[in-house]
Amino acid sequence: MAIRELAELTWEDVRDLDRARTVVVLPVGAIEAHGPHLPLGTDNVIAAAMARSGVSRLSAHGFGGVLLPALPYTAAPFGAAFAGTLSVSPAVCAALIADIAVEVTRHGFAALVIANAHLDPAHLKSLAEAQRLAAARGATRLICPDLTRRELAARLGEEFKSGACHAGRYEGSVVLATRPVLVRSAIARALPPVPMSLSQAIRDGRTTFAEAGGPRAYFGAPADATADEGARTIDVLGDILAEAVLAVLAPGRAS
């Protein structure tokens, strides 16, 4: 089944959709430093892959999905000191996503679903605030699986579960599987592992990549990334997204 992009449809195409059984999926990432070997838009590459994988799984359960253009701007204070990182106010991000959720509801779609690949704490707080704002305005179906939850993180491999997973094996593998031309492979192969856990650093009060032990804006093992692992990871991300949707729209069918 072809993946439909909302921006490429006509208004009559949208009118004729079974919108009550169609979700709108918004990939969300950041423009942020991802080491010397991955592009600033790495999160957006991963989010788009997650969104497409999730939508492809929903059709087997009787739900359609359409993709919105990715939202590439959000709070990214951990990487703000690195050239090219664009960090915007969490309040701006929250308000924009809530507005989109209200519009999706107004058009009669089943839900707005966030395929999120950016895990900066400030951004995660903005997503939670977006859900609160949207619900207060009547858009109650804003679905956003949280990959930092222990049970979900465990499904995404040992590196992700360890917390040392920014621009390392996990993210590098997904980019290799989807946009390999963007990976500076010779640089990645020469990078030593940085095993420090970002999640632990956050708990310890660190607020930047440098403070957390990543002076080149990467954590994990970039040299270990493979396209095959990336393809498997995308499958898992798609499962997670589809399960989150089904848990809300079709309880009991998410497993």
C-alpha cells in the first residue's frame, strides 16, 4: 500500500478519505549536532522512517494513515553550543503541535500521531505540554509513544537501552538504512566509542552534550552502525508507533 503524503493530496482527495479511520502522522525531530559523521537532520530522517513504517502496519488493522511534512524545529538545548544546531522555545513547539492537533480534529481524522525521534528533555516536556494543550481544546487524540519508557527502550537494542545512543550505532544504523549518502562513513569508522549514558547524565543534572561527556556531540559506537541493523530498528519503531495508535483507537488489538 502506497504511503500518502497529506501535502500531495488535493482537498477532494482528503474529503473522500474515511477520515474517522485515518490517522495523521507528524514526524518530529530537530536540527541538531550529531557528531562529525551524521547530518544535523538525523532525527528527522529517523522520525520519517518511523512514521512510514508505522503507517504501513496500520492498514492490516483497518486504519489508514497520511503523513504530514516533518516538523524539524524544536527545543535542542543539549546541542545548542554546536554549529548548526537550531534550538527553539519549547513553548513554541508545544503550541504549534497543539494547534495541528486541533486542526486534525476539526477535519474529522481519528488522531494526530507523533513519530518522535528527538529525546532532549526540553523537547519531551514540550510534547507533554502539547498533549495537555490539545486536550484542553478538545483534541483529545494526540498520540505520542515515548521511546524513553523502559519497556520501549529495551526493544531498541542494547545501545539505546544504555542511554549512550546519540549519533552512535542506533541512529547511525537507521540513517545508513534510509539515507546512506548522508553518512560520512570514513569518519564514522574512525570514531572511538563514547559509552557515557546521556540518560544518566540528565539524571545527574548535566544540561549539554559537552557536560555529559560528548565533546564532539556523539555517544555510543558510530563505527558499529550497519544498514541491516537500521532496517530492523525501523521495523521495531513502526511496531511501536502502530501499537500506540491501536491502544487508543482499537484497545485489545495492539499486541
